[in-house]
Amino acid sequence: MKTNISKVLYSKVWGYIAATALLPYAGLKTLWAFGIALGFSEYGISELHVSMKSQSGPVIAFLYSIGVDITALLACAASILGLSLVQPWGKKAARRLILIPAWLGGLAFIYFGLAGLYLLMTSGPEDMYGMQLWVFILVYGGFFVWGLAVTMAAISYQLRGRMKRTITKDLSEEYENAFERFTKKSVWPAYVGFLWALLYAVFVRFYTAAGGTFEMIAAEAIRDSANMANYFAGVLILFCGFVLLGLVKPWTRVIPVSVPLFGGIKIHPLLILIPTLFCTAFLIAHGTGGMLTKIMYFAGIIRLNLPHWSEAEMRSFALWDLLLYEPWFLIMGILSGLTAAHYAQASGVSLPVLRRGTVLYLSFVFLLTSFFVIVIVFDLVDKFTF
């Protein structure tokens, strides 16, 4: 099984899949630019032409007038990016110049593809923007396939790039990067995280539960329930602070010998890391997503509505959320993540596993953050509870 997984991760096939996944999309957009309504309604084509020529910049409008759709060019560029991850000439460019757009584009297109397919499953033909069913599936399915393929190709590119080093030498301390050296030696994020949790639980949550408002307008209809929620949130946050302290203590790795029956038993790292990392992902996604949506709210890009809240109450809440609550979530998540990385290394997790796990984990955090933002922007809170 391990050999098969290695073959999948090291395979160059992903790059070739990424190089071809968006070509049908590029071909369709070129046909539409020439006015050929393949898989598209005549009305949709005319609306597309009007939009591209009147609402785009002069360069894009000129290109479209001669049959060149800018999105078709971007699809071709995405195909070249996929090839660069598996061709020898791709190794001549700076690694970051290839990996950064590959990772960001891959994760974004996975999301776009899934969002389109979700729309297809939950909506009718009127929500397909004039496209026929097979075209809609081809376009958004292509987005998902390209995102997945280019992400896997980026993983393969990174693994093949360090293959010689891993074959000839062990990944010892001299090959630890700055993050690994920092988290291996640093225990202070756990203590700062505990203090951060204690201050927030006592001076924000417990204070608010006792009737304090920080001069913030509170909605009368939900004040009692909000106070109770703040109390329980404070207890939970305080518990999380104690958990961080435990992660830098030896008894979270090996049960003390003084404990009857179980003393001296080594605790599997995943038993501690899985719940810790899930909570960390929630904290970071909550903080980042909350700050982004509040910035969009104050910029007038989106509207936020809560039952029983007036516009003045909503603005007051959003301001405090942006300046106090969400930054706390983000900072607490970062401190928790650093502490979890220290615990992983102290528990004997190997560097290759740690590195691959970090990449996958950051991808998960990005997708979770995107999910939070989408739920808030499109007012889907009533459909998802978290």
C-alpha cells in the first residue's frame, strides 16, 4: 500500500491531466467569442458579448472583438503551468514561481468546481447562466479536475525535487527548516496561548455574561441567551488554554508511572493531535473568515443581517467583531498550531510526515476558511450550524 501511495504522489500523470483539463473550456470560450453558440443559448451569447465589450477594459474588449477571450488565454496559461510541474524546463524556473500559483490556483479551482457542481445539484436549469447541462458539467467539472490535478502535480514536483537528498542522507537536524527548528525548541506559544485564553475568557466572555457590554449595543431580544452562551464559551476557552499547557508537558506523551494500571503507556500522538488540530483549524478559519467578511461589510460589498438586530446594532457588533473577537480567534489559532507542531516533534513524528501533514493541513484550513466566508457572504448560516 505504501508503494502504491508513493507511485501516486510521485507520478507525473497529474501534470499532464492538468495540462488538458481546461482545454475544452478554452475551446468553448473561443467559439463563443466568435459568436458560435455551441451548448449556449443565443440570448446568453449576445449578453456575453455585450458584457465583454462594454464592461471590460479596452484591451480585453479589443481582444474579444477579434475572437480572443481572456479567460481562454488564462486557461492555456493554466495548462502550461501544469506542464511546467512535470517537464524538465519547469525545473529551471524558481520553485516558488511555479509552486505558489499551483497551490493557490489548485485549491481555488477545487472550490470553484465543487461550488458549481453543488449549484447544479441544488438548482434548476435557470441557474446555469444559459448553458446546456453538458456544458455546465464540462466547465465546472474541468475546474475541479484541473484544481485537483495541479495540486497533486505540485506535491509530486516537491517530492521529486528533494528525492536525491532523501535517498543519500537522512533528514537530520541539519535539514530542519526555520519553522521546524523554531517549533521544536519553543514552548512559549503554549504559555502565551494559556494567558491569551485566560484574559479573553475572564475579561471578555465572563464579563459579558455578567452584563458587561464594552459599550457595545446588545439586542434586547437575545440578551439573556447571549449571556448564557458567553458563559459557556468562557469555560470552553479556559479549558482550551489548559490543554495548550498540557501539550508541552511530558504526561501528554507518556502516562505517568504513578497512574495505576496505565502508568508508563505511551500515548499515540494522533489521539492528542487530531482534536487539537481540528480546533486550531476552526480558530484560524473563524478569525480569518470573520475579519474578511466584516471588512467586506464595512466596505459595502456585502450585507449582514441577524434576527432581532437593527442596523445600528449590527454595525456596532461588526466593529467589535473585527477589532476584538476575530483577531483573538486568529491569534489563538496560530498559538495553538505552533504548540501542536512542538508536540508532534516532541512525540517523535518524523520530519517527512510532519512536512506532508503541514501542507495537507494548511490546505484544509484554506478550504475551511473559504467555506466560512461563503456561508456568511451568501447568507447560508441557516443551512449550516457551527
